[in-house]
Amino acid sequence: MAVSDKDLLSVQEARQCVEQAYEAYKTWSTATQQQVDQVCAAMVQAAFLGAERLGRMAADETGFGVPEHKKLKNEFNEIENWSNYFKLRSLIRNKKDNPLKSTVEKYLAHNVQLYENISQITGKKIIVDSSRNLGRLLTLLSSDKIEMYTINITRDPRAAINSLIQKDIRNYNENRQSTILNILNWNIKNILTLDIMKNIDADMGENIFYKDFSMYPAQTLQMLEKRLKLPLNYEVVNGQCSINLEGGHIISGNRNKFNTGKTKIIRDIKWKKRLGKFHKVLISIGSLPLYKYLVRKK
């Protein structure tokens, strides 16, 4: 009977938790983006301060992993959190000590070891890291043990924001993210990227526009061959450029990173049909001035 009582109590507790969660949902669903950002920032800070305890709890609960490694994972989130960009930038460029210093040192040490291990196991001398995280890029560029060539691909903001809208529709059957916020994020990301790229030596980085690459892939690949001093296996048949992708190692990116064999380079212009006229105009007003500046800057 005692076991049955415990079961009933657990059912009642679960019911109360669901009811409380629903009440929280009703309140949270009306929160502004600023409130969401504030809560997320507080969560990140709490996770960083409790990294060791949370890492140990995760290992104890699942029985997998090493607590110390989970602690590092929690700490490293501080570097990849874009809201810490200027704090990270001040540390790396101005050599001003701040709480991120020890985390940056550990982050670099672990990534250097990661790349070395990948290179030894795969026999590859070049590793493509397509994580697209600005904090990660800024930090890795500060290492004197990693030889980096940075390629920044800029896409038309209308196409980029349409991808975000379509992702929301696939996942939630509606566009949940504000278009205005998407425009703001696109502008911030590209301004910060410009800030990073302008401090990279001309022979160690390249700005490429998606439109140029997709329309003239052979010319772009030829340019990269010269810059990287690396042969790229591609061919042009009847005006169609294809590249032969060999098995290698790519960190992060979408599922296409696993593609191998002959792959056609085709321009994606589906956004022109999918994106409504109102959104095209709105995005153009909010982001095309910066996009055109980037084109001229190139």
C-alpha cells in the first residue's frame, strides 16, 4: 500500500508541475524580446558560476561523461555567447585582464589539442571549421599555434532572413521570430564580422559574396586555389561547375558537410518566390544599406 501511495503522490506532483508550467507559459508567451534576452543572459551567467556543480550533476544523473569536461563545456559557452563579444575583444586586442582570461586560455589549449588529434587520426592537414560563431573566431585568431585562413561568405539579407523564416515554419508551423529582430541581428552580426575581418592580414582572409560564388564558382575556386596554395578538384561542363568532395573533417555546419563525391554548385534563389513583397521591402530598408556598403568595401 505504501508503494501505491508514493505512486499517487508522484502523479499528483506531476499534475501540479504541468499546471504550473502552463501558467508560466501563458506569462512567458507575452514576454518581449528584451525580457527574453535578459533572462537568457542571466541563465548563461548562472550556468557559468555553477559550471562545476552542474557538470557533476549531469554526470551523476546520466552516468556518462567526465564532470570536469562538462564543467569546461559550461564555461566555454561564455566565449561563444555573442553578448560577451566586446568583453572578449577587449581581452584579446587590448590585453586587458577580465574574468574571461582563464577561460580563453583553456579554450585555446583544448581546441589546439582537438585539431592536432583530428589531424593525426584523419591524416588531414586542413580542417574546416564552419561553426560561424564570432566569439569562437575571435578567440581562435588570437592563437599563435593555429594557422588560420578566414573565409567570410556574405549572403543577401533577404535570402538569409528568409532561411530563418522557413526554419521557423518547418519547426513551429509559423514565423515566431520578429522580422525586425532578424534584420537587427543580421546587421549586428555583419558589423561585428567586418570588425574582425578588417584586422586580418589580406593574405590570411577573404570576403566572398554568395551571389558571386554561386554565379561564378569556377573563378571563385580558382582564386581560393591561389590564396590557399591548395588544388581543388572541380570541373566545368557545359557551363555547370561541379566540385569533387573527398572525405575529410569539418567541424560544425549543416548536414551537407557529410556530402562526398561530385557535387554541383547551384545558386539558391528560392527565397525570391517564398519571401512576400512586404518582407522584401522591410528587409531591404533595414539591411540593404549595410549590404551595399559591404559590397563596395570588397
